[in-house]
Amino acid sequence: CRPFDAQRNGINIGESAAFMLLSRQPTDIALLGVGDSSDAHHISAPHPEGNGAEQAMSKALKDAGLTPNQIGYINAHGTATPLNDSMESKAIYRLFGQSVPVSSTKPLTGHTLGAASATEAAIAWHLLKYDLPLPKQHCQDKATDIDVSLVESLAKLEGKAILSNSFAFGGNNISLIFGYTHD
């Protein structure tokens, strides 16, 4: 699938499993914030302006006690459907402008449906733990309705945190922020 690409044509189903053990013990990388919303706009379509997505990201920032400029990368839900990519881009732009690198890992994994959030959380943790390059967003031609700063070349995380979005049918939205617990 090709999220944010002008020639995008929808999801590519994948399979995965992920397991994360959360603990109250101090660690270098932690779940810093969580935000959720349920816009209940439509049974299978997100709100076209991304209202629920924006609300989930805002709540995650507030829960983490972070400002938008402290996020170093956004792992977009990025399903490669025109409606999802457009609404998510609008929501990200309203909160972050074009200051934060954005890409979707779904070209690497496919859309793993119920496992997507856990899989992408695990990817975020690995990016932080091993200082890996940010996943590139392969776009032959960026769609004209996309106003975010896509990761289109080799880049490293600049900032202490990663925001990861997952949006589901019925308008159920979750944003998780993972980051370093030290400066």
C-alpha cells in the first residue's frame, strides 16, 4: 500500500502479532501518554476533517505533559485510503503543522487490523531503543490533499518522543506516545 501517495488505492492486509510488557519499574523508554476518542461519525469511515484523530492526539500530548514541538516523529495510521490519509493529514497539520516527520509503517507490514496498534507500538519502541532511521514514506507523487512533512529520505529521530496513531471502525481512535525518560 502507498499511504499519502497520489496513486494510493487502499489497504493491503498483513498479519502480525506483538507483545509488550508494561511495568512500573524505571526504564529508558516508556509509554509517556495515551489519548483516545470516539467520534462515531460512521460505521466504517472516519470523520472527513479528522476531528476524532485530532482529539486523540491532543489527549495523548496532554497525558504525556508534552507540547507538539517535543514530538520527533509521527507514525501515522496511514491506511492508503484517500479518506483516511486526508483526514489524518488534516488533523496532524492542525496540531503540528509541517514541523514533525510523518510516515506510515503499513507499506512494511500491511494493515494488520486488530494487531496494527501493538505492532506499530513495537516498531516505535525499536526505533527509540536502537536509534534506527525513521521509516521512509515511499511516494511517487505526494497527494495534493496531504499537508504533512513526510519522511522521504534517510532521517533520524530528533526529539524525545514518537506519537503512534491507530484508528478503527466506528470512529474509535487511539494515539500513544513513547519516548525517552531522560533528556
